[in-house]
Amino acid sequence: MFSNAYEVASAFTQPLVVGIRFFDGSVEGGLGSFVVLNDEGWIMTAAHNLSLPFAQEQHAKEIAAFNAENDRINADASIDSGLRNDLLSKLKPNPKWVTNVTIMFGAGQPKIENYAIFGNHDIAFLQIDRKELSGLTTYPKIKDPADLKFGMSVCKLGFPFYPINITFDEKKQMFDVPPNLFPIPRFPIEGIYTRNLVTGHSDGLDIMWMETSSPGLKGQSGGPIFDSEGNICAIQSQNVTIPLGFVGEVEINGSKVHENQFMNVGIGVHAATITSLLAKSGIKFDLASP
């Protein structure tokens, strides 16, 4: 059912790779997905994919304040050594302050020229250098929200099950990206459109989600949830674990174990939200014909 749609969606679904170095020197690599929206360099992804990268500016202020206070205490000749040690011990740096970030859109690292981020809706629109997307000529159509039907088949696409082993060169003060990182294989997973969920109101809109019968996989956040023609119905955001209300019994090493049973469902940013926020932001997009 989704073989043709997979080809369509693969043309505009790309990997979003994030490298983070923290104040304590630890390094993490993350992997999500993004959708190329148009020929003007606009892309969209889940806003939470950018939470740590965009925290760097605030963390830089906190690090500067910490260093300034540390220097002030050390430079104050009126403070005896015992009090100085006591004051310094009370300064508590956050080991997870973000000190260095790299964001890769596909295999490139273009500058972000413009952006519109709607965190309460978990959707972000970014404009990057169009030359970085010069090889992409297929852009998505977003399904008209009026044409979405409960029970319709949908598919998610992204980049799960793939390790991101980014390291940081302390001498060069730059990230080292493994030379064999790309290409990153795509992975689809199908389901059906089950319900709409509304969790609040922000930016003049209901915070509305599309629920799907299958969960999104780690690495699919920010990727499309699309119909059998490849039209985008939602952008994968998160998962929800729903208790089923009964207990299952299994036997492990001769002992009976009772476990509560759950169902994991996917949650995506609804097409109604996407189209409204794109229009509000003045970003060009195509709406699929019925």
C-alpha cells in the first residue's frame, strides 16, 4: 500500500543529526528527521529536536555568570582561605550546560537563516541555505485537514535503529563526525489514524495532535506521517503509553509474574496545526487536492 508513497516521502524526508558537548565534557549524538518544505530553503521538524541546541545561548549566559562569580571570589583579597573555599564549594555548575553544538541537515551543516518555532505545538520551521538542498526537487503536499478520516491508513518515516557516534576534539574545539555516518537508512512503520487529541491552546490555535495506532520510533521525531499517496497528515512528535486495564501473567524461571498491560500509540502534530502555523508565518507550502 505504501510502496509508492514511501518513494514520494523519501524524496523530502532527511536525517537531522545533532551533536552536543556538555560542561562536564560528555558528548551525545542525537538523530531525528526533518521535511524539506519548499524551494526557498524552508524545512520543518519537531521543535523538541532543537531544545538542547537552542539552549546553548542561555547556558552560555549561565556559564559566564558562574565563571565571573568564581573569578570574583578568587580575586577578593579580603576573603581568607577558609571562607574562600567555602564560597567556592557553594558554586554549583550544571554539568549538563550545553557548551558546543553541531546540527547537520542531511550531510551538510548550513547556517540557519530564519526560523519560526512553536514549542507548545512541538513544531519548528527553519530556513537554511538553499544551495544545501539543491539536489532536492520533490516537495511535499500537506493533506487538507478536511480530508483526514479516522481509520485511514498512515505511515511514518524516519531514521531509527542507527547509532550516532559523534566525538569532540578538545584541541581543535570541534566535533568529529564519523566518515561513514551517511547515508542513514530510512525505516517506515504503518498504522491507522485513530483520534484527535487536544491538550490546550496556544498561538491562537488548539494544541491538537493526530493519534496513530502505532508508535513513532526513536529517530522518526520530526518526520512525516503520510497517507497512501505520500501526502503529509502530521509530523511525528511523541508517543503515549495507554494502560489497557488488565494484568497479564507470565512464568519466569518457574515463578509467576503479573504485569500491567499497555499500548503505545504515536502522537503527531496535526495537519490543521501545520497549515495554520505555516500560513501565519508566511511560509510557502502546497496543499494536496482532494
